[in-house]
Amino acid sequence: MLRIENLIKVYPNGTRALNGVSLKIPTGQFVAVIGLSGSGKSTLMRCINRLIEPTSGRVFLDDVEITAATDLRPVRRRIGMIFQDFNLVRRSSVLTNVLCGRLGYRSSLASLFHLFPPEDYEDARACLARVGLSDKESQRADTLSGGQQQRVGIARALMQKPDVILADEPVASLDPATAHTVLDHLEQMNKRDGMTVVCNLHFLSLARRYSDRVVGLKAGEIVFDGGPHEIDDERFKQIYGQDAEQVEIA
Amino acid sequence: MKRSPILAGLLSLIAPGLGQMYAGAWRRGLTLLVGLPVQAALFHAIGLHSLAYCLAPVYVWSIYDSIIAARGRCTSAVLPVLVILALNVIASLQVTQFHIPQLGPQQRGAMREIGGSILVPDLLTRTTAGRLTWSETVRTAARPMVETIYLALLGTGLSLPLAIPLSFLGARNLMSGSPILKTFYGITRGLFTVLRSVEVLVFALIAIAAVGVGPLAGVLALAVHGVGALGKLYSEAIESIEHGPIEAIRSTGANELQVVVYGVVPQVVPQFIAFTLYRWDINVRMATVIGMVGGGGIGALLFQEMQLYQWRQAAVAIWMIAGVVMLMDYASAVIRERIV
């Protein structure tokens, strides 16, 4: 269970990105967060694993209060994150990028000398096999296509053996066909491995296709929370504004 | 608010710039109010009193300008700026006692001799058997030339153990977390600036006083200066990295050291190598000058030969330095292109 209580984030320049967000996400749920750019979706994600410090409010993962944790390592490694721009280290090999997912479990000294135990290599290769990139492990990350890079990003998150996946616009930089491949992987992690998935999405059609629940954010507040098929035209306009039109992605 | 042009003019008559400030042109007003007296004081201080009086037209212009400014318009400052620039050029000619030298037949002869000798360096000689071979000068110069290259290499190498770790402390993007980190950032950058702004020659003279004449002094001077120069370049390389991968690695639960090792280092390595090569290249050039003040290497030899008016011998050293610098310049450019 991921529990968010009255989360508020005010940036130093005065922008109120989150204005009292509360959510309860049961373990194993696939939640799509939709809303316009600037509605606070990315801020919400980063406040969950404290890449951004919330101004006030509390976040719990099961019984652990993340917002009160002094050592973030044990909780961060339980939360895998996937990014819009993949965020791989371009000049490092694919395998090294995947191994980075295990850093939260390993000591500083070992990392300083680039040492990982053999089982980490086995796991990394298994994760790469799972996303279908076994043959790419020694290539530099920036030689891969966008879809392949995002799959490396997924493998890196899998290496953490996480309970929760935070996906921040994971398919916004990809073409529709590749987008489905990536989301299918997320679906599999959700259905087969029982990971909780929180996924920011631009397209309502993708949210309908993949999620169990849709949360609509607008100006840092939740304006919709319900099943993916409960969103009619009126609700859609509530989230996206009066002038918005629905755009489908196949 | 309506401004009175007469009052503005009167204010600028009392003190140039006051009128402009009254009219709302703060920046120009303040520049005049501070700049003109400082400029006049400077001319007086170096004894060029007549130049100070030549600032009068600017004073008159400032009164005119304040009146125009009070009417809500703006005049061009090009003319007064040119006047002040011209006065300072005159002052610099006076202070340095610059003059076009009058060349007598004797000086002309000397110049012809030196120029001719440099174009015909003492490169080759004939053995008693009549074979062409490298001259004695070339043989003597070869060793100090190599010494200079190694001196520069060691000078560069010795700056690395300090410059590399410090550069992480001097990178704003890594050090913006807390006030303590920001303080370290400020101190590190300050240190870089101080080390960089002091000329290598000054460090060389200090090192010579400390450890005596010779290559060791040169190495130390290059190393100390290099910490500042390289540290700044490295820090800027770190500041230009992509933030996304850093965020991604941090989100896996990695600690700060792991973030640096896996996120920062791979991104900056090529630039670090390029800057280091570039520094070595610069240090070879610097090492020759350091040699002239007693820091060892080919500079010392060159200095000696020039003192003895052995221009054809000195020319060998000059051409050797030029050749080596050209080669290193070319090589470092090629390598930089390959790895970045």
C-alpha cells in the first residue's frame, strides 16, 4: 500500500505544484495519472521517492514513512523509476546501465572499483533477456534506438527488485508501436510480478487500455479519481480544460 | 512624474550625473558621478594635469544630457566615450614614454645580423672527413628540449591529484544541496581563481627561491598554476553534464559517491582527457619561458646563447621549440577530436 497524505509542494519561485494531494494506492494496482503539462504529475512522482523534497504532507510505503526517513537507500531501492528521456548514462555500456539498478544494495567501496558480485551480473543479464536486449549488453547505451533505451531503463528498474514502479511519461518520446511494447512490459511487471505501478500518461486512450484506475490532476489538485472507463466528455474537459479535444493513439 | 529640465541641468552643473539621476537615468548618472572624478583623479595622480582639464567637454555634455534626459529622451554617449578613450590613449603614450625608435646605421646592422642568423640556424656541420652531420648546437639542445617536454608532462601530472578531486567540489550542480556544500564550492572556486590569476613566472621565481635553480622549480611552478587552470576547466565540464542520468541513478537508492562514480565520471572522462592534453601543450610553451628565469629546460639554454649574442645557436633552440609546439598542438587536436 502506497499512502499519500495531504502532499504540498511549493517551489522556491512560489509555484504551487502540489496543493494537498491525498491518495491510497493498494499493492498491485496500476494507476495512471493524467493531466496537462504543469499539472504537477512529475512533481508528485518525485515527491514519492523524495528526489524532490515535499513542502509538507506525508508519504508511506506500507509501514515506512518515506517523508520521515533519514536513510533513503532502503526505501528508494524498493521504488523503481522510469523516465520520459530514459536517463541512461549514454557513454556507459547497456550492461553497466542495468547494473546501476543494484547500487542501492552495494557498498561505496565496491562501487568505487566497479565491483559487483557475480549474481548481480547474472541478474542483469536476466533482466536484459526479459526486455529482449540480450545481444546488446556490451554496446554503448547511446547507440540504441529510443524504444530500446527505454527497455534498458525498465531493466535497470527491474534490477532493484522493486515493489513499486514510478513511470514518468515513459512513452512520451516514443512512436505508438514502441509505446505499446514498453507499456506491455509495465503491464507484465504489474500482473505477473505484482508490482504496484504509478504511471504518468499523456494519452487517455493508453490510460484506458492499461490502467485499473485513473487519477486526474489539475493545478496540483486531484480533480478525478475513478475507473478508466468512467471518464466521459464532461470529466475529460474538467481535467484538460474546456477547449480540449480527445486525441486517440492506436 | 514631470521633471524640470532646468533643475536637471543645474544639478549636473553642481556634480555631473546628479541631473541624470534626478531625471531617472540612474545607471548613466551613477557612472558619470563616480567615473568622471575617478578619471580626473587618475590623471592628476600620474602627473598629467592638463589631461584632467581636457575632461571639461564631457562635463559640459553631461549638463546637456541631463536636460535632454529630463525631457524624457536620451542622447548618444558615443562622443564622450570616444573623448575619454582618446585621453587615456594619450595618457598611456605619456606614461610608457613610447616613441618610434630612431634607427641609426648601427642598429640597422644589428637587426639585419640577428634576423639573418635566426633564418639560418646552426643546424648542420661538416666532419673532418667531409660528411654532413648535426651540429654541436643541435646535439647540446636536444637534451634540454626533451627535458622541457618531460618538465611540462610532470608539471601537468602533478596538478592532477589535486585538480581532479577539487573539481568535484568546485562544480555548482553537485554542490548546491546545502549551505555547507555551497561554502565549499565558493572556497574551491576562489582557490582556482587565485592559482590561475597568478602568472606561472611568479610561481617559478618563488619556487626557485625555495628549491634552487633547476627543472624541479619549473615543475612545481607549472603544477601549482595547473591546479587552478585545470580545476576550473574540469569543474565546468562537470557542470555541463546531463542531469537526467544523475536523477535516475539517485532514484535507485545509490548514495552520493555511487552517483558520482556511475553517473558523473562516465560523462566527464573524455572532456577531462582533452583538457589535460591541452594543458600539457600549454605547459610546454610555458616551460620554455620558465627556463629563462632559471626553471631548467631549453629556456635556460636559449637565454644563455642570447646573452652571448650567439644568434645562430639561439635560433636552433627557437626553431626546435616552434617545431615541438606545433607537433603537440596538432597531436592534441587529433586526439581531442577522436575521444570527445
